[in-house]
Amino acid sequence: MKRFSVKRNIRLKLILAACLLSIVPVLIISIGTYTVASTSLQQEVGRAKRETLKQVQQRIDDKLIALNKTILQHLFNPSLDEFLKLDDPYANIKLYQEVIANLNSIEVLVDNSRFGRALFCTRG
């Protein structure tokens, strides 16, 4: 009977050792794969974020340049200069209306830029 117990004990130890020998390498490979995949994923997410920020920055820069050009076009409009030289602004009603329309368009343009509508809204 004791011999059966010793064989059973050795068999149990061999099975346990075989299981440990097969589980440990799988566990090590799994941890290594997880670490590599996690690092790779973090790098890719970081790259995607940087690319998105570059695109947003470029779009904002483009919009600000366009806004600056448009405002300069309106400000260097000869009718505005002519209007400012008048002693009586109401003397030339047509010029007055043109300047008011010009200033209103500048106001709308600046308001749209201030609230980000010009940056993220597409014209359709």
C-alpha cells in the first residue's frame, strides 16, 4: 500500500511540475506581449494626438491669416478713408451707407472668428 502511495505522490509531483513548466513560459510570453503591445499602442495614440494638434494648429493659423487679410482689405478700402476725411459724415449718404455696410461685415467676421464658427464650420 505504501508503494502505491509513493508512486501516486511522485506522479502528482510530476504532473504539477509539468503544469508549472508549461504555464510559466506562457505567462512570461503573455506578460512580454502585453508590455510590447501596450507601449506600441501608447506611442501610436501619442502620434495620432500630435498629428491632430498639428492639423488644428494649421487650420487655426490659416483662418487667422484669412481673417487678417480680410480685415486689412476692409480697412484699406478707399471709401473708409474718404469717409474719415469728410467734415460732415452725413453729407454723402451713399458713402455713409457703404462704410456702415463695410463696418458691419467686419463686425460679423470678427464675431464669427471669436466664437470659433469660422474655424470649425464648413460653408455649404
